[in-house]
Amino acid sequence: MSQARAGLSPPYPRVVPCRHCGLVVLRDIDGRWIHASLSYACRDGTGAVAGTTAEPAALPPAPPARA
């Protein structure tokens, strides 16, 4: 059953930058944020694991609804 059918809000936007490392993050099947590289942990510029996990950056305000 899809989230829309289950009465849950859809995971929009589907992908956003991570607030810690800037890599793309999306929601996994359980609704947790994960990097597109399939890593929950952030990585620094050298590839070492950082002390933070995937979190979406602040989203811009939604565009006004069309009439």
C-alpha cells in the first residue's frame, strides 16, 4: 500500500541536500533519511565517517498554490 493510500503524507521533496555534508539525501523504506550513497552516516571530504547522520537541509517555502 502506498503512503498516499495509507493516509500518510508523501515524502516530497523526494531528494534534498544533507544539512551536514551537502550530499543528496532521501527517505528509505522506513521513512528515515539516508544519503544517496546508501550511507546513514555523513562523510567528510576524504571519505572518513563524520559524527553526524543524514538530515535534510531546511527546505525552501513551498510555492503558492495555483487557483
